[in-house]
Amino acid sequence: MCADQPISLHQLEQIAQGLIDDPILLARVHASPELSERLEQIRKDNELLAELMTTGSKTPELDTIGGYELLGEIHRGGQGVVYKARQKATDRLVAVKTLIQGAFATETQRIRFEREVRLAARLKHPSIVTVHESGRTPLGTNYIALELVEGERLDEYARPLRERGDLRAIAALFSAICDAIRYAHQRGVIHRDLKPGNVLVDSKGVPHVLDFGIAKGFDEEAGGIATTRTGEFVGTLAYAAPEQLSRDADLVDVRIDIYALGVMLYEACTGERPVKGVGALSDIIARIITQPPTPPRALNPRIDRDLETIILTALAKQPRERYQTAGDLRDDLEAWLHGRAIKARAHDFWYLARKTVIRYRVAASIAGAFLVLIIASAVVATVLSMRVQREAARVQRENLALMQNVTAVSDALDRIDGETSMESVNSLSEFLVTLLHEVETNVKDRPDVEAPLRDAVGSAYLFQEKFADAERELLKAQALRRQMYQPPHPALARSLHNLGRLRFKQARYAEAEQLYRSALAMRTELFGLDHDDVARTMHHLAATLQELGNMSEAGQYWQQALAIRKRILPPDDSRILNTFFGVTTFQMLQGDYRGARESMQEVLAAIDRNPSLGPQSLPAGRVTHNLGLVLTNLGEYQQARLQLERSKSIKEKTEPKSESYARTLAELGRNHLLEGSNLAEARLLIEQSLRLRRERQASGDQIAESLRLLAEVELAEGRAVEALALADQAVEALQESSRPPGHWESALLSAARARILAALQRHDEACAECERADSIMTRLRTDDDPDVRRNLGTMLALYERSGRTPDLERIRARLSAPDSTTAAKGEQPE
């Protein structure tokens, strides 16, 4: 519409009815006393008409909506009224929306209302209000019955979160909202009026997007009646994108919803809107189009640079510079929540390089110093070292700076062992390759630089489970250190510790034990007991001794490591949590399942609260695995599956090719197997774990576990011959592992073979397997352990069949002990 084109009476009537909200048109009306007076008169006439329509009854014709009992008005807007109602047929509470003009609504209003019904009916998403049905009353009033959401407006819900600094909760909330809008866009619906009042958050914290009254389908106006005139503005001005104010309909697409999400996110995180809504309307419009918002961090210092970048990217004035989809915005919010690099800063190489390391909760001191600075410093220091004596002080300063940077990188990468990591480290590979190239090229003549960098790279490869690469770098680092230092030395102790970690990951536990003992002796001599390096090696040694079946000594080291860390570290330090988790694993392996359950629930609650970890971190995935295992052992199968499914979900996203993920698949299969209600699902999960372990060339005991469980599925389905073949494969795999003969997996496998042989009527062989299993189990567990009791039950049946009366009485006496709890291998803390 041209600026000098006359404003018609029809346009004034549409403004009065709320059908046009064009800010430029409104500015012209308000600038003209004559037009303002005429608009006011039209509004008064409409109010009188509305009063006449409702004389004598608050809702005269709504009582005629068939099948609904109206319980009261919830909200009244410019075009519609929403009532709380009970649907008589289902006895459920719903929201019923009608046009405020009822049967007197204009044709345009009816078309818009019917379009809302049609568009909203396309959408079935947990965070979009559901349409139940729609229709028209006998008197001609259109209505729509919707899901009733009883909750708070988005801005009201977000306010206390912001005030207590819980930006993670706000980001998670907006991630869910973005997912709903992504879903709507994929089904051809643009909302066009996103604002806090159109998002309700229920008592469970789930957001619900509502009011698609002015939404637009991608396929609209290609035919039929247009519901908005070219150049009309629809929406709410404070949340309108600049292109919505341009009067060019071709510019309006899904990215206007992205902008509105950005305004809402800005407001939720800062308490203010990005554009001040004060002053003349023309000034407000000009600010929306041209004025950049105040940086969010200036208003709320708790907002970090990444979250600020996300907000400002959503608020970009040019649509092409915005997130192009709601899914992109959601993905960056999820990346921020999980400590990953965000796409909005993908052009920033140094940001990505830094984030690659820092995302694994490594030392932030290396943020601008790693790689180039180290290599450059090394070259400079080498050149300077050849200068005359008068340069000695300068050489010393350069070398000190260099070694500080090397130590920072080394410490950073060395911390990538899962203690606080939230992600797998697949994306670290390119960085490691680049770093190794620089080491090979530039610092070969500086073993003091080369050794710690190779050691750190080896540590990172280890967490990636690239064992050959890890071994190569760790051994090179150890050889360089042995050339430079005499024991005891901290660098030599670090090499021993990291090689111990490698042997543990390779299931070469006896070698790992010797390496850890040597590292512990050296570190204790160097630092005394109250040092975290000492506690860390104790922690790893305890886990190794558990694997070797030395439970008594393992328990002592767990308690020592925990006591040291509690003495020397802040109470909320994640390393304390990690060692506490180790203690709970020890409880579980000792058969104290009820005690382990309580302890694990305590650890999990602390992880969920910890801002550096959170409910989607790898530690959470490992604790939920063990908690699920414990609950399975206690017979609480459904609760166990909830925890195991959570663990599986975390690991699918973070380490889908790892032994940890394979272990969770196997444990979920075991859960279904023991409950007995879904053997097909048990088979599927266990086969998946076996396939993954074989692809990874996992250790023999790990493959043996999957084969044993699969054999038990075959037995449960009545195929004992097939079960025995799988059990024999498990025996072969276990013999190839480094497990000692008396390990728990050996006992479980013998017990499983006994049940299979009994089913095949091979009773003497079955008795021998039962007794072999019992000799191991009684050394490691008490008789109230479910696996022990299950094996005793098999022995009892075999002894009864063979008439071994003295043995029968002995087994019956042991079985008279109360049942408490099944043992399985749990997740080890890192």
C-alpha cells in the first residue's frame, strides 16, 4: 500500500476487529485525528453489538455445543474466547475455543478460524496443543475442542529459572519448543505469532505451543480465498522479524518464527526484550529493522559467549544470517547443553580447536595457547638457546612460557579419561593428527616438549579406544622420559599410570596391576598420600583388582582414594563423585545390592545437579547402567529398564561404538531374559551387543558374556542343542582372555552350561559344571546372591535325580537362607 493511498472504511473495520495489525497503517491512523476518531467510533459500535449479542447470558449459545459441559472462561482475546469444558463422552477436561462474535462473525473471521483448525489438526507433537475435534453449533458459532494445558506462560515460568541462574534449564526448555516448531515447519505450517503468551509450560516442565490462529500453511493462497491481504502485517509487534515489517510477502518464511524464538530466548535469559517498546510506533519499527540488540552478556553475566552467539544468531536482522531452520537452533542449544561446539561459530577455527579440547572438561588455561603457540615457542626457545650468555635470562623466560603451555596441553589431554567427560572424542582425531604432525616436524630436538605431548596424545587415543595408536605414543613418551629422568620422577610415574590405563582397557589386567603398583609407589614417594595423582592411581588400581577378583584389597584402595579426594578437593568436585561411583560398584560386586542402589541414587542425583556434568553426561550414562543392573538383580525389572534405557540413550549419542554401549545392550537383554516376558527383544539386544563386540575385536571375556546370554535365550526358547553350541563358543572366547580361571564370568558360564546340559539329560556333566560354578561363587559371593541360589537350585534338582541324599541336605540348608538379590558385571568408573 502506498503511503499516500487513502485508508478505507473497510480497513478501519478490520483494524477494529484485530484483523490488521500493520504498524505502518496503524501509525498513519493514529497520526490523523479524523481517522482515530472514526476508528474509536467503530470500536464502540462493535462493543455495543457484542453486548447485544450476549444480553441475558454470559455464553448464550455455547450451552448448545453438543457433548460439552462448559465450566468457565479461561481467556478472552481480540478475536476469540477460550472456555474450560468437560467432554461428556470421555469425561476429560478440554479447552473449547470460539469466535468472540459467535454467529455474527464475518466470512473472513470464519475462514481464519477454520484455517486454524485445519492447520493445527496437521500437528501431533508432545509440545503442540492437540486438536480433539471442531464443529459449528446449531446457531452458527464455530468452535474447536483442544487439549487443556494448565500451566504458566513461558515468561512467567522462565523468570525464577533466570533469577537462580539456571540457564541450562531455560536452554533445555527452548530446545523442546524449537523441536515443536521444527515439526510444524516440516508439515508446512508457519506459526507467525510466537510469543510467551502462546507457550504454556505444564507442571512437569513440558512446554506446549498453542494458538495457530494466524498461522500460515506453505500451500496457502495458491488457490481459494486469501485470508490476509498482500502487505498486511500479522503477529505481535515485539516478536516480529524485520522482514514482517517490510510489506513484502515474499520475504516471509519459516525464519520469522526463528526470529520470534530468538526474542523469547533473549527475554527468558536477560529479563528484557532485544528492542525497547517505548516511544513512537515509527521509532519502534525502525529499531526492530535496524538497531542491534544489547549483547545479552551485558544484561546477564551468567550467559557465556556460546549461548550469547546462539541468541544473537536467532535475532539476526537478515534472514540469511539467522538459523535457517528451527532444527538448527535446537541443535545448537543441545550442543551448548552438552558442551559441544556450536554451529553458529563453525567459521571460527580457533574456537573449534579450543572447544574440541575444552568440551571434554579439560583445563581451560590452554584456550589460546595450544598447538601453534607451543610449536612457535619451541622453535623460538631452540634458536634462543644458541645465543650468547647475555641472552640466558631471556632464554629462560621463553623456556618457562613454553613448558607452561606444554604442561597445560598435557594435563588437559591427560584428563580425557571419562572422569568428567560428557561426550565421546571422535571429533578430536583431526586435532590429534595435526598436533602429532607438528611434533614430528618441529620439536624432535626437544624431548622435554615431545614426551609430554606424545603422552597426552596417547591418553586421548586411549579414550577413543584406538589402542594401537595409544600404545605407540605412550611407549614413545616413556622411552623419551627414561632418557631424561631417573626415578622417582613425576613424568615417569605418569607414563606408568597411563600405560596401566592402556592395559586395563585391553583387559590385560595382571599387567595393568603391576604398572599401577609401580606408579603408586613412585607417586607416594614423591608426593605423600594427600595428592590427587596418588588418589587417582589408587582409584584405577582398585578397579583393576576388582577385575582380578582381589576384592579385599580393592575395597581398601577404594576407601583410601575416596578419603584422600574428600580431604583435598572441593566438596562438589566431580572427581569425588567418580571415586564414590567406584565404591558403589564395589558394593554391587560384593552382592550388597540394596546398599549399592541407595549409593548409586545419591551419586546420580549429584551428577544431575553438577553443572559441569548433568543428566546427559557420560558419567550419568555409566551410573544409570549400574543402577539398572542392581535393580534387575533386585527383581525390579521395569524400574531397571527405565535406567538402562536412559543409559542406552546417552551412549547412543556419545559413544555408540564403545564397549560401554555394548555392555548396556547386553544388560538390557539380560533384563528381558530374566523377566521372561520378551525373549525376542532380549535376543535382539544381546545379538546387537555381540555384533558390536566382534566389530571392535573386544576381549574374550566380553564376547563370552554376549555368547553366554544368547545361549540362555536359546535355552529359554527350548533349543538346548543350539544353546550348548553357543556356550561352547563362550568357553573358547573366555579361554582366550586374560581373566584368571576363578573369575566371576567363569562361574556364570559354568552355571549356564549346567542348566543346558541338564536340559539335554547329560546329568553327570551338568553336576560337574554346577560344582565348578559353586566353588567359584562361594569364594566371591554369599549364598543369598541370586546367581548363587539359581545354581544351587540346579544342583538340588540334579542331586534329587541321582539320589545323593547327604548332598541334598547340605544344599537345602544353604537354600534356606533368605533370597535377597543376580550378579553381573557393571560399569567401571574411569
